[in-house]
Amino acid sequence: MSSAGCVKNIEKIKMVLEEDYHASGLNYHFLKVGWYNEKVTKPFRLNYDPNAAAFVVISSPEMFEKTFIPFLLKRHCIGEGDPLDESLANHLKSLEHKLDGCHLEILQDYQMQGNTRKPRILVQTAGHVSGAVYFYQRKDLAVDPWPVDKRIYGVCLHPRYGGWFALRGVIVFPDVLVGDVPRPTPVDTLVSDEKKKELLEKYNFNWEDWSFRDVIPVESRYSELQKQYFSTVPAERTSIVERIRSSCAKYS
Ligand code: B12
């Protein structure tokens, strides 16, 4: 798409995205590509100007009812892919029009680089450098309590949603370059090593019981329907989708 009509104004972009949040339940947080590239190793670096503007996309607990269910109700048939991924891809694509045709590139959480198993974007690092969430990794603990050969995956917490959110991707505006702006600092809500250990252990060893999401007090959680949807394996979600459609009066 041509970017001729694009108002290369970061404040205007922020305004449009802020408006979208109220309608969709998706939160957008600014970062510069360079901030992300400084943290990750070479295979994960993004090939854009370090000053290019970008936004990490976070789905709040409300996204399911505000964006996904309306998407399901409008569609007569669902494609081969994951319907939630499809709904978010659709929604993010629609932003291009709201932004007067600004050239933007959408890097989604589930996309890999070509035929490799390397993600196009590491959304947790992007979330951390944007200041929206804190990415807890084992190296954050003063004393590492696990065997060196044990894989411990890192996990982000949001100051308002705890673990009740997902990082859906990053939108890059390759032609919108931003000068020096202060770097946001994410809020570290876990004061002690003990709490960080608790979070990482819940996330790594008991993620299916949802408890890692509640290690801090939260403002809102997923609805029962949303929890049921995510705890069902993708191949068996069709029956939930059908149930949502047959009770559509409740949502329209
Ligand atoms: C592959 C993958 C998995 C794999 C492997 C996990 C992993 N972390 O490698 C498996 C299948 C095991 C998995 C499982 C789960 N996953 Co998963 N997964 C991913 C995915 C697609 C890519 C992660 C990846 O490959 N990372 C590669 C490694 C190398 O990255 P890294 O460890 O972060 O290393 C980088 C940082 O350390 C950075 N870095 C270095 N120094 C510093 C310093 C600072 C300060 C910072 C900020 C960064 C930084 O540089 C490194 C790279 O060079 C992400 C989405 C995405 N696109 O990012 C979701 C994601 C991490 N998964 C997620 C979730 C929720 C889960 C599950 C609970 C299942 C689910 N979807 O409900 C389970 C929980 C884990 C478990 N117990 O099994 C969420 C986590 C949300 C959160 N709150 O953090 C993500 C972000 C998806 C999302 N859409 O929100 N997952």
C-alpha cells in the first residue's frame, strides 16, 4: 500500500491506537526498533532503522468479547488457520485504513522466520522494552535455584492484568522515525527472589492450572468462556465456536 497519505506523526498514530483500544480490547505500547534490537541476539534482530516507531500489541481480558466473538458471529465459515489468530490479523490489518494508508508491517507472535523455527518477533522482549510488561527471566534472580541444565522459560507480568493477557505481536512503521525519547521502565511488581521463583515455577511446571497469572493482585481476568476456549486443544474448539454462534443474541 502507498504511504503517500500517511501522516508521519507519532502522536496521531498513538491517538488512533488509543481509540482502537476502547473498541477492541487491544492495548498498543510504543517502542523504538533499536531498543528491541539492543536486547536480542543477532538471529532475532529486526531489519529496520533503529529509530523506526513500533508498537507492541497486548490483548487485555476484554479482547475475547470485544473482538473475537464479534468476528466469529460475522463469519459464515472459518478458514483452516486458528480463528483467533485470523481475527487478530484481520483487526490489525484494518488499522492501515484508519491510519491514512501509513505503511505498516505486522509481526505476529505465531509467525516464524521463513521455514525456520525462529519466531519473527520475541514479543516478551518487545513488551519489556516498551515498558508495558516486565519480562522475568531466571537471570533476574540474585541466586539461581535450578539445575544449570534445566530449561526455565521466562514470563511477563502486566501491572494491571498480572498474567491475564497475551502479547499478540508488534506493528512496525518503517518510515516513521522518532528522535530521542525517554525509555519507559517496566514496573517490577515482584519484590523478592522468592516471588520471582514462585512465578517462574508456576509458569514452567504448572502453567495449565492458570495460577502463574495470579501471583499479583489483578484488575480483571478472562471470562469463564474465554478460559474454557483456551484450555481446549485447538482441534476441539469447533464445538465452543458453534456454541458461541448459537447463543449470538447474547452478544449482538
Ligand atoms: C516457542 C514458544 C513456546 C515454546 C518454547 C518456550 C520458549 N520461551 O522458548 C513452548 C511450546 C514450550 C511454549 C509453551 C508455553 N507458552 Co509459549 N511461546 C513461544 C513463542 C512462540 C516463542 C518463544 C521463543 O521461541 N523464544 C526464543 C528464546 C530464545 O527467547 P528468550 O528466551 O526470550 O531469549 C531472548 C531474551 O532473553 C532476550 N534478552 C536477552 N537479554 C535480555 C535482557 C532483557 C532485560 C530483556 C527484556 C530481554 C533480553 O534475548 C534473547 C534472544 O536473543 C512465544 C511468542 C513469541 N513470538 O515470542 C510464546 C509465548 C512466550 N508463550 C506464551 C505462553 C502463555 C505459553 C504457555 C503458557 C502455553 C500457552 N500458550 O498458553 C506455555 C508455558 C511454558 C511451558 N511451561 O510449557 C506467552 C507468554 C506470555 C507471557 N505472559 O509472558 C507467549 C509470549 C505467547 C503470547 N502470545 O503471549 N511456548
